[in-house]
Amino acid sequence: MNILVSGKGHFASQVIRGAASISGVNVTHASVPLEDARLGSLCSTLGVRVIPSGALNFDTMPDNIDLIVCAHSHDFIGDRTRIKSRFGGIGFHPSFLPLGRGRDSIRWSIKLGERLTGGTVYRLSNNVDGGDILAQEAVVVSRGETVSSLWRDKMQPLGVRLLLDVVSSHNSSGLVYGEAQDEGDSTWFPSMDSPPLFKPDLLGLPHLRE
């Protein structure tokens, strides 16, 4: 099974390393920041071809990809791109979806003093953080937890493990079906200081421009 990983930093590198170690899985491409020297070096060592972050779209999406895996990616991957992958795409979100959608979910969890949150692997869709749930676990927010410690010590290891579990399931069983999110229970955490998601597949559709 050929996969493309879209992401950045340590999280993406752990997913790439882990996926490459699964028998029958080939990480053939990665959409990563060109300025991330460590991640670029890893891709070079493993023979993974790099597509610059922000440049992944229908035209640049390689052929013969079975699954797109988002690992700390803030680029929106539209349906025109996903449809070129046999099994579409999956991503990890650091909340107990459908609660806490939005890229600043960890910061909001700390700000609001939540004691329980979670991590979710979901099917990518045109509804941001709204696709079918494929794997999910609760996470206890300890007293004195910070944004950095919650991400580094709990969410990131959980995300890597759940993503690799779902990749393995696709590799052994084909398309993995999930459970639809209940839109009536969904909540959205607004971005605190981040720019809007980059949506290259929508640039050519005037009625969908942001």
C-alpha cells in the first residue's frame, strides 16, 4: 500500500518512520515544509519524494497513492485531491470529536480548564474535522498541564499510535469504515491567532473562495 503523508515537525517524522516500518506499506511521498531540514533529511534517507507544503492539490497529487495521512497538517486537502487516492485520506485531531473542532483545540482545553478531552482519527472530508470517526481515545488533562505538555506528552504519542493503527487496518483489510459524527453534538473552537486554512483545491471555484 502506497501512502502520502502531509504534515510537519516531529509528529510527521514519527508517522513517516512508523508507517515505513509496517510490512507492505510504502511511504512514497510527503507534503512537508521545505524549511524543515530534519524532516527533509528523513524523507531523503527513506527515499520519500517531497511535495512542498501548500502545493498539494489535484494537479500535484501523485498517481498510485492508496491513502493520504495527515500528521499535524494545516493544509486543507479537498475532495478533488482526495479522490485520486484509493482510500481517500485520514487525519488526527486532538479532541474527542465531534467536540472541540478547530486547530486550537488544545489551547482552548487548557484555557477552559477542561479535565477530560481526547484524540480522534477521522476520515478527511469537506467538513473540517467533521469526517467519520475511525479511532478515538479519551485523554485526561492533569492539573498543571500546559499546552506544550498536553501535546508533547499525551496527544502526539496518541496521535502517532492511532494513525499507524488505522494505516495498518487499511493495509490489511482495505477501506476502513467509521462512524459518522453527530452534528448536533459538535462544537467549534475558533482560531486564537492562526491564519485561515489554505484550500488550494477551492481557488478555482469562485463561489467557494474564502
